Amino acid sequence: MHIRSSALAALRLADPEQKVAATRALALAISGTDGPLSMDRDDGMTADETGVPGRPERPLRVSAMDVGKRSPFTTEGRAALVHSICHIEFNAINLALDAVWRFDGMPETYYRDWLRVADEEARHFTLLHAHLQTMGWRYGDFTGHDGLWAMCEKTKDDVVGRMALVPRTLEARGLDATPLIQAKLRRVATPDALGAIAILDIILHDEVGHVAIGNHWYRWLCARDALDPVAHYRVLYRRHEAPRLRAPFNLEARARAGFTDEELRALADPDALART
């Protein structure tokens, strides 16, 4: 089995159920393998990015400003909220698969880590989509924005930038946002809201580990390339025009995900990233 070409094949699948099945099968195949794996590119892999990433025709992708309202105080609003998280998790499958196939020369554990992340993101998508269907909707019934994949495009030629700005910046925002979403849903306390809260508990637990993987490999790469992690992050943040970090921050979850005390203190003045 060519692990990275298999990841690319899964990445190109447009049907969500097929993508989930292929991702989970690949992760299962390598989880039972203790010996070393060949992580070289398959000879059949090329720079052709046709169909990367594979996505269904729906949801209609719009700008973040044009995504519809997602009030938790109506049934449709809660469904739209669950759908928005479902869309994030679908994109997160693609992010992890892309991290596997795209970047050469990383240690085997890097590829194993990101395949595990892809598997867990696929599980999250499955849980959310099943819940959404109990509410009378399906993935694709609402709009979605493309912010996560846009940063993948910006960092496709820079693995250091990818690790800095996707898992430990954009995905880390989920650590901050999830408790706030859960608090709103608790105010509603309908069965569907409580079901969503339970799924978000699972997602928050796993996402701490995903952000920690991003932190680990970002620092590993900085050490390899003799870069200061804090100073170089500021360079990457400005170079790729990363979105502004906004309070409140889940400092406890960020600390568990491997952010240093220096990085957590810097969140007191996130605009400093753009000024320095």
C-alpha cells in the first residue's frame, strides 16, 4: 500500500460518505502496522492537483460574511449551527489528508499523526451528520464558507507555514469557540441541543490533541530549520494574512494543546502580531 497516494485518493473523493469510508479504512490499515512504513511518494503521484480537494456540489460555498444566521433559539437555526460545524469537520478531513500526501521528507510519525487526525475528523463528521439528519436536514442543505481550505492553498508550498497557521491557528479557534457554542445550546436545552453538546464534548477533547500535533510538528520544523518559533510565527502570520485572533481564548485547552506560557501571554495583545 502506498500510504500517501491512498491519502491523495481519499482527498479527491467528492462524496462525503465515500471520503469518510476511505479515510477510516486507510487509518485502520496503518494502525495495525507496527513496523516501518514507506512514506515515499508513489511513482504515480504527480503535481497535478485536479480534484484537490474533492467536495460535493453542495453545500454552496459563500464568503464567511454571507453565511446565514445560525440562532440556537429556533429549530432551523440550531440545524444551521450543527451544519456549520459539520462543514468544518468535512474540511478538516481534507486538511489532514492534504498534510499527509503533500509534504515530502517528514518522519514516519508525522504521517501517522495526520492520518490519525483525518480518522478522528471523519468520525466527528459522521456523528454530526447523523445528528443533523435526526433534525430533518442533511449536509449540503445550508451554505458554508471556505476559510480553512483557503489557508491550505496559501501554505501548500510551505510545511512550516501549514503547521503554524492551520492546526495551531485556525483549528485552535475551535478550542475557543466550542465552549461558547455549548453555553448557548445549554440555554435552549432541547433534546437536539443536548445531543449536539454531547458531540461537541467529543470533538473538543479530540481537537486538543489535533492542535497539539500541530504544535509539535511546528516546533520540530523550527528546530530543524534553526527558526525561533515565536518570531517566525509572526512572520508567517503576516505573510499569509492569517485572520485576527479574537478573545475570549480557552487558555486551559490551549495550554493542554501545547501552547507555551509566552504564547498564551501574547494573546493578551493579539494585534501585536500584525504590528511586529
